[in-house]
Amino acid sequence: MNRSKALPAEIWVLVGSAFTIAIGFGLVAPALPQFARSFGVGVAAASFIVSAFALMRLLFAPVSGRLMQKLGERPVYLTGLVIVAVSTGACAFAQTYWQLLVLRSLGGVGSTMFTVSSLALVIRMSPPTERGRVSGVYSTSFLIGSIMGPLVGGALSFLGLRAPFLIYCVALLIASLIVYVALRDSPLVVPESATGMPVMTFRQGLARPSYRAALWSNFGNGAAVFGVRMALVPLIVVEVLHRDAAVAGVALTVFAAGNAAVLFLSGRWSDTLGRRPFLISGTLICAIGTAGLGLAPNLPWLLVASAVAGVGSGMFSPALQAAVADIVGPGTRGGPVLAGYQMSADLGTFLGPYLIGLLADQVSYGLALGVTGVLLASASVAWMIAPETLRRKEAVVQVG
């Protein structure tokens, strides 16, 4: 009989903070471009506020990895949360566009600090036989928070454009305090100097075919799921289907619903069946759904394609994170490896919308989304070649 072990309480604290972070980001994201426009700048300048955040995440990721190796995950995680909290709260008091740009850029620095360190903490705290399950739970908390954030933001829209930044600031400070108290005396987060754990370098990780496949998959994930889909689906709704812009929110929600439907179960099953089945099939299904978005002749087609892409993403996302955890292993600190993994997604998110957007502008949405689908499908091929990362002796089903 399959019996799941109770997860460490510290993991649930991180899951709760992930939910808070996601719901706050969803609260702020819709207001940010409008707030930037209120300073009298154009659409391009307003959009660059979002790009600057992603660019700083990309540039600072290696530094975050090195800081984590020297200071430990918990201090870097907490510092990152506080930086995001303070910089976001300060955005509410910005008087010029350039002040807002600098503050959001600082937020990107803090964001990559807590993203890389939280992934390291989750890996180190996860029992080897529960890595997929933990990845599924952690990803689900982010997903639910991301769905609820815009809804909460809409309900609080009467407070004005500056209020979301202050609300997010307070929420992050509370989350920081809870994480500090919960992890203060935990043996699971003892600094490296006290444990003498070996460090896996980026070069050591890159020597493994599975890590190279993970980097390519995460690049495709960032480009397709977090970049191109968010940038082009609203434009397809308005310019191709001639629907109201609000309908784009429905398509994005359908994607999230498909994602949530399989996210937790795929993570748990990958702990017994292996990572590769979900990585191969998930990226391929997401590729088909993504390509289908560009061919949509009507709204039902678009919604079905969004759901298919969401299911595919939900199948491979937890397995991908669990595979990276397998590569690093429970007895090794992998700051450089995790930083590289995070950078691959940020690079895809940064480059994808621009390059694929150029293709859509010069040729068609169909070709642009088709190329994006091919990118995801190539990640599926990479996992067909790469070896399984799950150690079978760790995945033995307990009998009781």
C-alpha cells in the first residue's frame, strides 16, 4: 500500500509564503503598466517596467547563487523578501517614471534572491521519495495565488493604483516574519559552514545530460508559458478573433484551470513512475496546445488549446523541478546549479515575447505560435535522450 510521509512543517511554511508572494504579484501586475502610464510615458516605456524586473532577475541570479553558498539559503531568502517588500512599498510613493523604474529593478534583485534560495530550501527539505509531490504542492500554491491575485486586485480597484503596492509590501513583511520565526532554529537550514556540505558547481551540473535537458526545458517553459503566451494571447483575442480584451482573461484562466487539474497528481506520480514520462509527454502536449493557439479560428478553439497547453504545463512543471532536485541531491548544495536553472527560465521569459513577437508582426500569429510549439517539442526530444534522474531505490513503494 502506498503511504505518503508527512512533509516537514518548514515546507508548509514555504508553501504558504509562496502563496502570499504569488497573490501579491498578481495583485500588483495589472496595476503596474497603468501606474507607469500615469506619469505620461508611452506604451513601450510602460512595458519596459515589466521587462526591467525580469532583466534584473536574469542578471542577478549568479550573484544570488554565490550569496547562498556563503550565507546559507535562509538569510538570502529573507533578505530577498524584504528587498521586494520595501521596494514595492516605495513604488506607491514614486513621483516620476524613473523612480518607479529603479524601484521595480531593485524588486527584481530581491525576487531572484528568494526564488533561487526557496528552490534550494525545498530541495534540501524534501524527502527523496516525495520530491515530485513537494514540487507539485509548491507549484500549486503559486498557481492558486496567481489566479486569486488579479481577482483581489479587481475587488480593491476602488482604492486606486498605489494601494496594491502597499498591500503587497505589508503581506511580504508578514510572510518574512513568519518564515524567520519558523526556520530560525530548524536543523534543515543550518548554514553550509556548519555542515560542510559539498557544492555542485554549474560546470559539474552542465556535464550531466539531464541537467542540460532541464536547462533547455526551463528556457522553453519561460519563453512559451511565461512569455509568449502572456504577450500574444491577449493580442490574438482582440486582433484575430475581434473579441473584447476582457476575454483574454478567460483564456488565461482556462490555461490555469488545466494546469491546476493535473499539477499535484503529476508531481506525486513522478515520484513512483519517474520524471521522464511526464517531462516527455507534458512538454509535447503543451507544445501542441501552444501551436494550436496560433491557429484558432474562433473562441472555443482558443479555449480548448489553452486548456491543452495548461494540462501539458501542469504535467511537466513539477517533474522538471523534481528532476533538478534529483540532480543536486539531498547531501549537496547546488546554488550555482539552481541559479543557472532559474536563469534559463528568465532568459526565455525575457527573449521569447520580443523575438516571437517580431515573427508574429512580420509573418503571422500562426507561425509565431508554431515556432514556440516546436521549441517546447524540442525539449521533449531532449528528455527522450537524457537519462532518468529518479533513483529507483528511493522510489520504492512502502508496504504497510
